[in-house]
Amino acid sequence: MSMTDPLAALVSLQVEVRKGMPTHPAENYQSVRVVADKKNGRVRYTYARVEHGRVKAMSMFVSVDPIDGIACFQIGYAVPEVYRGRGWATEIVVQGLEELRNGLARHGVKQFYIEAVVGTSNLASIKVATKTISQSPELTTDSVSGEAALAFTRLIEC
């Protein structure tokens, strides 16, 4: 089994957007749409750059087990191949994180962790995680695939 690929979630989101799935406008970014739902009992917030009905970039934050009693969200991000190389992955991660922080703060959350687990061979995603999450990841093993991975973790203050 291979590592979870957020691009599959982006493709699924694209199908649902085309079918008319309701999305909500982001607070601070005109082209970003938000979907909040639950999957497998976990809260999930998805932020997508949608232009002319096309999902061009996506960041997804899924609640996972807390770290030291503090809420934690695992992040995944993806950009369709045709739109890569434009900085949109970094942009949607930054925008999604800002929107998530603002939304959680309104509900009294003071801080939370974000975590990205990225395969060691996924150089583009490592670059994004290094820019947006942490410059000092820990070497780990992906729990789904057993592959070597880097875990990027950051405490976010609201």
C-alpha cells in the first residue's frame, strides 16, 4: 500500500463541485472556497482555490489525536499537474492555515498543532512543508504505507 495521496481528495472534490456541492466563501480570500465535514469520525476542513468551476489547489486539515493534550490537524495539499510550478501549493497551505486559525479562534481555541507526513521522495511537497510548517522535520515511517517519511509539526497560536 502506498502513502495517502491528497490529489485523490482533490479529484473527488472536483467531481463534487461540478455536481453542485455547496461550498462556503473563505473569510479573507475571494477565490478560496471552504468545505467543513466529517470523515471516519474526524473533523475535516478543506480549503480550495476554485476558479471557473475548477479546483486548482487544495489544502485539507483533518483532526487527529492531540499532541500533549493540544488539538492537532494533519494537513494534506495538492495541485493538479497542469497547475504546478506556480507556487499555488504554498499559497493554499498559507491561506487555509490562516482561515483555520481564524475560525478556531472564534470558537475559543487558543492553539493547535498542524502536522504533515511527507514521503522522503516527494521533493515538491517537502519544499512546501519546509516553507509553511517547519524547517526541522523528523524522519519517521508512514503508518499507512510503511514508507520512509518526514514529519513536519508546528504549534499554531490563535
